[in-house]
Amino acid sequence: MSCIKRRLSAIAQKSVKDKFAAHFDKTRRVDNMQSIPTFESVIPGGAERMKRKEPHTLILNLGLYCNQTCTHCHVESSPERTETMTRENVDRVLDLLSRTPSIKTLDITGGAPELQPQFRYLVTEARKLGLNLNDRCNLTCLTEPGQEDLAEFLAENKFRIIASLPCYSKKNVNQQRGSGVFGRSITGLEMLNERGYGKPDTGLLLELVYNPNGAFLAPAAEDLEPVYRKELMEHFGIVFTSLHSMNNMPVKRFADYLERRGELQKYMELLVNNFNDNFVDDLMCLDSVNIGWDGNIYDCDFNQQMDLYAGGTVLGTIWNQDSLIIPQDKKVVLGKHCFGCTAGKGSK
């Protein structure tokens, strides 16, 4: 009987390993595309050019729960995700921030970071450290039950809000982000405007983010911003500070979307063929640090989703670091998805 049990246990373990391997291969499908060149082979100067700088920003993924399920989400957030950072990990991050004086900005993301259990505690403690605060906001979180005071909380803590609004068109936004999202996003923007966000002389920055709803590159932000301003003012009386224009990253849910449509190869070729060397020296992986909800450390949010750990090893966690300075000998981990940050005129 014990022999049978051992055999069944071995079979079960193999099944788990096979499932993990299948998930890993799916996550890394872009890097496994043999017809696409490596990122380092295209950069003038190669991988040696990717020199770490002293970090000025910590990008912290507080958890994967989100009240939306967007087709382009590289994090695969949704209302079904339960992963979230513990209070213990939050305290450890705050301790490391206090030991890394070069980091002046805490950039909080998710999921919907505002809906994570530790969000307000983190903000209160981070303010004591004198940090600038960025909130990666999906706007609809402001209209969630129990969040009636969220807009006021963000204003009181002087957050710089970086809000996703992938288009000024109701049809395009709902198609990409879900039915009813556009209307709720407009309501969220109105709530922020009422608190002074986006208005001159208030110091409350409201920056919108455009990203395509298909397999094409984002246009230059300076070309698109006047159209956003005109449409949002004429139809809703909404003002904002500036617009960012971002390419969709061929990672997780958007990669799945492209794969189902038979467009992944074409999209990767588009990114490679439109490589723009002007972006390389300003990539966020060079002067920021990224921490996942589980405490693992990465070079950027996209590497986090690709299971590519800073320095190339899972040993880089918040529990074996004395600060958030990653040693120079731990090279930036590159992948073919990096072309998404350096293609065309978007992603800035």
C-alpha cells in the first residue's frame, strides 16, 4: 500500500510540475519566439549599455485584486484575484525605504491599489517618510461602495494620480475595459476635478494614460493630448494635467489576446521594426526598483509578470536586502517583451 501511495504522490507532484511548466512557457511565450531577435542584440552597445543608476522610485504592486477585467492587462488582474501584500511585508518595505534615501517617490500600483487592505496604512506611513506618492488609478475604484471618501483621501495626501483612460470614446473604453466602465471613469474624473485635481495652481496632478485597443502602436502623446482635452472639456467639462501615451505590452492577458487572434507574431515584428533607441537610456528598469505583492524584487512591473527576478534569481526579496539599492553586478534582466517600451513614439 505504501508503494502505491508513493507512486500516486509522485504522479501528483509531476502533474503540478507539468502545470507550472506549462504556465511558465505560456507566460514567457514571447521570449520563446525564435524568429524575434533578443532585445540586447538590437540595442547599440548591447546589454552592457543597461547600467543601473541610483534608484529614485519604488514601484510597489500592492495586490492583484481589481474591480475591472481589461483585455490589455499585463497583470491579469480581476475581481477574482485574491493575492495581496501582508501588513508584515508592507512594514518591511517601509523599513527598506527608510534605508534608501535616494528613493523619493513611492509609485503604488496593482490591481486596483486603492482597494487593497493595506493601502491607507501604507500611505499614512509613507507620508511620515516624506515620500512623494503616485497612484496608478483605474478611476472606477472611486465609485466603489465604501470608497466614497477616496477622492478626498487622495487629495489630502497630495497624490500624483496617473489614471488609465485608454480613449475619450465610450465605445472604445467599454470594449477594452468592460461594459459601463467609461461612464464610471467620467464620474471618477469629475470627483477628482471637484477636489482640485487637474486644475492650475492646486498642485494636484491628474495625468491620463492612453493605450491602444488593438495590435498597433500608440501615437505621440503631444499629438493626442489636444484631442483628449477638447473632447473631455466639450462633452463633460473635465480638465487634466497631461497625457501619457503607452504601447500595450505583449505580456500575459494582452499576449493571450494577440495569440487567440493570430496576431502575436505580427505585433512582435511591429515592435522590433519600430525600435526607437531614444528611449533606451530612460527605461524605468535603470533608475527604479519594483516589488511584487509577495515581496520579490524585480527590475520592472513587466518583468514581475514574466517571473524575471532582479539579478536573475528568486533570492532577491525584501527579506534579504539591507536597502533597495540593487548591486551593479546584478545586471538588468532583459527579454523580448522589452521592445514594447522602446517602440515608436509611445510609452512615455
